Amino acid sequence: MFPYILLTNTTYNVLLTLGIVIVLVAIFLLSRLMNKRYEKKGRSLIVGFSYLMSFIALVGATIFILWTWNFDFYIYFDNISGDLTSVLEESIGLLVSSILVVFIAMFVLKVLKLSISKVGAKATAKQKRKKTLAKLMISILTYVIWLITILIILSIWGINIAPALAGLGIAGIVIGLGAQSFISDLINGMFIIFEQHFDVGDIVETNGFKGEVTVIGLKTTKIKNWKGEVKILANGKITEVINYSRNASVGVVEFGIAYKEDVEKVVTLLNEKLPEFRKLYPDIILEDPQCLGVIELANSSVNLRAIVKTLSNQHYAIERDLRKFIKSTLDKNGIEIPFPQVVVHESKS
């Protein structure tokens, strides 16, 4: 005989309800992950179908749970049928019109967001400028479209929107007087965008933080550094900016050789070999690397400097590989790279 657990109707309903809720949450999570992937690919039809199926699943699960708990739909609809009929007769047109306006607004915003994902795909200055202005426009249009949508719905339901518009004007004056920092952020944001101090995708440094500009809004700017940390700065606080993406970058490598080595020989050798290094990165390195010569007479070495010109912000990895190339070249030609040494003289007594 196998042991079994006798479930009451209430326990069974509770377990069934929990199971349905868990399945519903799983469906929503999978739908969200799928929507993010297809939104990046611009497949709006698949995304819309996914939202529709999620809504149908929610409605179906709700009805099934109510049925499980013995909810009598016939009595419920019979009680409200009289009132519901009169309400629908009076307001069905208004409801349909309002829902239609909301759906049109959502559709317009969705089309705008999908179009932005296709703007600025290439990392050129012109494309980044387009992407910056596109994101700014969608930010502005989002507020404008929803404001217009609300006003249209109010007018559909017979509410006089003229006082509301007048109230918005008065509220704007009050807000302007009491939110000077907010106005300062907006004005500075406009200057940043239209004077093109930096664009989305540029590498900048401001207020001691260096990273890639991911979002430029009218009020705030978001910068992400190489560790993935995101700093949100009010535009009014951005007073000084270093933009590393305007011009080509220069990598600098400094190294030392022993005092016994012939400096002219080493410089000539490296300037002959360094063009070979450029062939390893033809799409990144813009000019042949050069060994400029001596920069310091240190305690135990003669220090030299080599430079390499690369695409904007591509010099970090190139510097590391260039050090490796120089070390290998010097080793192959028997040129000593010194290291600090301590010589101890023992006195004879």
C-alpha cells in the first residue's frame, strides 16, 4: 500500500491556483525575454502577437481560477446585466473612442522607437549625431504624445479642456519660478545637443568620471565606464568635458635599454621593424609606429619612447601589444633591457 494524502477541496483549489500563477509568471518572463530579442531585430509583428497571447493567457487564467473557486458567472452577469446594458448604451462609443486613441498613441510611439534602433548603426560621427538627435526627439515626443492623448480623451468625455490648457500655462510659470535648477538642466542640455559638445557613443570625461555616453536627455546624461558602472549627471552640472572621440588617439610606449647599448642603432632598428607591427592591425593603426628617441637618462637605463596613432579610443590594446612587439624585437637582436640592481662591495679589513 502506498501512502497518500487526502486533499480537501480548499487545499486542492489553493494548490491549483498557485500552480496556475507560477505557470502564468513563467509565461510572462519568457514572453519578456523573447520580446527584447525580437525588438532588437525590429520584428514588431512578432512582438505584438506575443503581447496579445500574454493578454489572452492572463484573461484565461483569471477565468479558470474564478471557476475553480466556484464563482457563478451566470448569477453575476444576470445581476449586472440591467445596469451594464444602460451603461454600455450610454458610454460604449466613448469607451471605444478612448481605447482607440490610446492604441494609436502606443502604436505611434512603438514605430518611433523601432525606427530609432535603425539609426546610427555605424560608429561614424555623422551616424552618432543622428542617433543622438533621434533619442532626443523620441524623449520629447513621448511627453508630447501622451499629453495630447490625455487631452483628447478628456474632450471625448465632454470635459472642457480650455481651463486645463490655461492651467498648464499657469503651472508652467509656477514651476519655472520654483524649479530653477530644473530649467538650468534643460537649457544646458539644449546647448550640449545643438552645439554638439558630445554625442551618443562618444568617450568623454567629466566630473572625474570617464566612459561612453549612452543617453543624452534634456535633463540628464548617462555615461557608462569600462566596468559597466553607469553615472547619471544632471546637465546643469556638466561644466567641463574632455571628449576623447573627436580625433584619433595616440598610444605611447616607454621602455629602457642598458647604457652599454648603441642608442642610434636601437632607434634605427625599431623604426625599421615597427611598420611590420602596423600590418597586424591595418584597420586600427592609422600610421606607422615610430620610435622618437631618448626621453630620460635614468639611474640604470636609457629610456626611449615609441608612439602609435590609432582610431579613437583604440590605443589601449594596441599599446599592450606594441610593448610585447618591442620586447620581442630587442630580445631577438640581443639588446639588453635592464632592471634595477644593487651592487654590494665587501670591504677588506
